[in-house]
Amino acid sequence: MELNGKAALVLGGIKGIGKAVALALAEAGVSIAATWFDWEEELPALERDLARVARDHLVIRADLRQAEAIPPVVDAVAARFGRL
């Protein structure tokens, strides 16, 4: 599957598996939107790492345990990348 030029939303992208997925997709040419909620101390590293490899990225703080937080995240991603 060709990933270059696609856009992806990675939930829990601040560290661990979520961050690894976001970086791998970015290295494949995908524009990345990554969400985070806690572990704010990891945010500078995420921003730095995405800036190094991503063609375009967006980092969004959202508590996705709250259903009302989901539509604004999707809207922000669509507004930034024109699609999701």
C-alpha cells in the first residue's frame, strides 16, 4: 500500500507504541496528527521527533475518554490536512 501523501490520526501518540506508530508512518510520508492527554513532559520530545521526520504534523491535546472531545479532534485534522 502506498502511504506517501496520506494523512493519519494516531491516538495516544505521546510515547510508547503510539509514538512509534506515528514516527513510522511519518517516515513513510504520511502527514501525522497525534493526540496526547497526559505525560506532558514527553511533549517536547514528540514535537522534536515528528519535526525531524514528518512532512507535516499536528499534535493535539485531547481527553478521548470524553466523547465530546472526539469531533473537535477530527475537525482539526480535516482542517489541517484536508482529509483524514
